Amino acid sequence: MGGDYAPDVTIKGAILAHKLLPSDVELVLFGDENVIRKFCIDNNSDPRDFTIVHASEVIEMGDHPAKAFSHKTQSSIFLGFKELEAGKIDAFASAGSTGAMMVGAMYTVKTIPGIIRPTITAAVPRMDGSFSILLDVGINPDCKPDVLYQYAVLGSLYTEFVYNVPKPRVGLLNIGSEEEKGNLLTKATFQLMQGSKEFNFIGNVEGNDLFDFKKVDVIVCDGFVGNVLLKAAESFYHLIRKRNIQDEFFERFNFENYGGTPVLGVNSNVIIGHGISNDIAIKNMILHTFDVTRANLPAKIKEVFK
């Protein structure tokens, strides 16, 4: 029931994903059962392809995340997290309220011991057809050096085990490549990262390094900088479209290609999608959720932080 165009695009995205997933994967839909069944039938899909958990309430985008999660105990987000906490599902994904998803993760599956703050990522397209990972992109606008250091560890593990990139190159986003460049945060973080044996630190990287596949695989910054950068890239994509410019590389800035991103640093697989997701984005969010789950990422993070 989450997302600006739910429930229709969410159900349609699930139908599309079901056709592409292995036959032994069970898709569980949390929402109004009558609405889900009717939509499936109206769109020539068998409702029995899904397990449906009825949810009579919805956490709206304008709701206060913590209050809504604690008060709307029959909402799709609340019930999804309860099943995740109980081990009845292996992963939970939603394009609904990001705040409610984060509150749900903190209240139920909780943060992995040793993690200061969880983070979310964004994919940055590169000229060779691959992409680098940017984190954080909005959860934590104010960070300390030890938090950024942990982001480097989390981003490296995510890139290695979900995207199968051996020994990912980790860079710290800065205004210059030299060690002495930057503000107090980046200077202190550089000193922490330098010589680390927990990830492959290549030093500072600049804005013009983001799309260079020869340079960096994981780009670390605080959530304020990451969110501004991400939205600027999205705006640039929309400007390209408005000018009717067709280019294969710039099409890869379309969020539909990526669907959703995991919350790194919590005890289970939690995936957050964009609120304006259409059915293609929902499909890709579900497929990425499968990849993250198959990688058993939380267990690998726990092993590093134990």
C-alpha cells in the first residue's frame, strides 16, 4: 500500500517480478486483500501466485513516522516488519514512507551491534555500463568521522557480495584529492580511513570522479552532501528528457533502473523504494531485494562487526 501510486502500481510490479523470480520464491503482499485480489483478476493474474496478508490501515506519506508506526498496528508497514521480526519472511521492501520504514527497522529487527548508524545507498552510473555506490544519501545529514568510516565498511561489503566486485575501491568524497583538502569532517575521516585493513581505501575523490569506472567503486559522504548530489543527478536526467535528448548513458540515471536500496546496518533485509515508483521500479525493487537476500548481507556485516 506504500508509494504515491499505490496500490495499483505496487501490485502490478509484484506481478511483473513474480514472472522473473525462481519458482521457489514466495512473494508476500501486505495490504487490502480485496483490492489485491480484484486487481490481480482484472489484470489476468492469479491471486494464488501470492501470499496475501490483509492490512486494513495505511501509513500515509504525511504521517509522523514514529507515531504512525506505533498507532497504526494494522498498517502494511507495521505488519510487514512484524513478520520480518518473527522470521516469517526473509526480506521486507516498500516504496512507502521512508521515515516509517526506518522507524520500523529500528523498533523491530534493530541495528546490528557495533553499528553506530545505518545507511542507505544510491547507484551512480558509469561510462562502462557499470555503476559505483554512493552512501549516505539522506538518512544522516550530520555525521562524525567514525560513522563515515563505518559507511566505507558497509558500502564495501554491499558492493562485494551483492554486485560481486572483488576488493571494491573506496573513496572519500572531497573538494580535492590531496590529503590536506576538505573540511574538518573529511580531514579527520581521511586520517581514520588511511591504512585501513577493513576496506580498500584509495583516498579522496572529487565530484568529477563519480562517473569514472577506472577510479572508484564506493563513494562515502555524509547524508546532506549525498542527498544533494543524488537529487542534482535526478534533476539533470529530467532536464535531458525535457530537451528530448535520447542517450543510452543518461537513461541510466532513471531511478526505475534500480528500484530500491537496502538499509545497511540492520539485522535483516529491509529495502526502501522511491515514493514515486511506477510498476517497473517496483519490479526492480523486488528483484534487487531477492539479490540482497540471496547474498545474506546482514550475516556478513555481523561477522565484520562482532
